[in-house]
Amino acid sequence: MNDAPLLIRAYRATDLPELRRITVESFGSVALEQMLEHKFGVWNTRDWKARKADHIDDDVVACAEGCFVAEREGELMGYVTIRLDRLNGKGRIPNLAVVEAARGLGLGRRLIMHAIDFMREEGMKIAQIETMASNAIGQHLYPSCGFEEVGRQVHYALKL
Ligand SMILES: CC(C)(COP(=O)(O)OP(=O)(O)OC[C@H]1O[C@@H](n2cnc3c(N)ncnc32)[C@H](O)[C@@H]1OP(=O)(O)O)[C@@H](O)C(=O)NCCC(=O)NCCS
């Protein structure tokens, strides 16, 4: 195991291709986009990986200053993205991932706590995060970081 420190730093535009790669690699079984593909197949010649990776582009366009990456010896090991709704004082974590090789070491928790600190510093009063019912890790990790369950959502889709 590599004992070099894992540092969390601000996102840089040059990180984007690697964040897209980590996203596709990490979200395999837990992405709603993949569930849509399982149910309805591929449409518009764009698969779930292309759509899911695009979510990260959207995050950095919406709030680049709220994107943070975890790095070990120059290698990206994970990231967290944040959106800020300043009018309503609400922050949200739309995406979070840690590469398989670095999981279970507390990095996901560190990224979440970093995001919470950032939202607090930015004056947010509420922080939100969601997870799929099938994501057992999220349902363990988020409450253990202080998040409380407030509601459940069901996703529907119709092929047109
Ligand atoms: C979610 C994710 C970011 C967590 O990263 P990580 O670095 O492994 O997280 P941590 O090591 O900080 O914590 C993982 C926690 O989940 C627990 N855990 C691991 N497998 C679990 C399982 N199958 N069921 C329940 N809890 C589990 C660990 O024990 C640990 O909890 P602990 O600190 O109380 O012991 C990572 O698993 C990931 O990238 N998953 C795929 C993408 C994803 O699901 N993103 C979030 C979308 S909502």
C-alpha cells in the first residue's frame, strides 16, 4: 500500500479529463444513468458513461470553486463537487467518487467533511446530498457524516 499523503486541493481545469474517467469507472453500479440504459438501451448513440461524465462538466461550469480533488503524488484519487444556492443558503453535493484502489481509507469521508466546511465558509445554512437506495455505502457514510434523512424519491422514466 502507498503511504504517501492524500491531499485535498482545489480543482484545476486540467483535472477534468481525469475526473470524467474516475466518474465512469466509479459509478458503474450506482448511477441512475446506467439504470436507464439497462431498462431502455442506448439512445442518441450516447451511452450512460458519456451522460454521467457530462454531469462533472456541468458541475464545474456551475461552480468550479466548489470542486475539490484528492491527490496522491500527483495522481487523482477522488473528488467532490458542490453547488451553491446563495439566495436560499443551500449547498448540495451532486457528485463524489473515490477510485477503487483508495476506498475504505476514509477519503470519501474527508472529501465530504471538506465540502461541508466549504459550504459553511460560503455562508450556506443547509447542506444536501442524495444517494440511490441501492447504494449501501452512501446510506452508511452520509448519516455518519452528520446528514439526516429527510425524504425518499422514486425515479420514473418513459421511453418516447
Ligand atoms: C462512496 C465513496 C465515495 C466512498 O469512498 P471511500 O473513500 O471508500 O469512503 P470512506 O472510506 O470514507 O467510508 C466508507 C464507509 O462505508 C463503509 N462501507 C463500505 N462498504 C459498505 C457497504 N457495502 N455497506 C455499508 N457500508 C459500507 C465503510 O466501512 C466506511 O464506513 P466507516 O468509516 O464507518 O467504517 C466510494 O465508495 C465511491 O466512489 N463509490 C462509487 C461512487 C458513489 O457511489 N458515489 C456517491 C454517489 S451518492
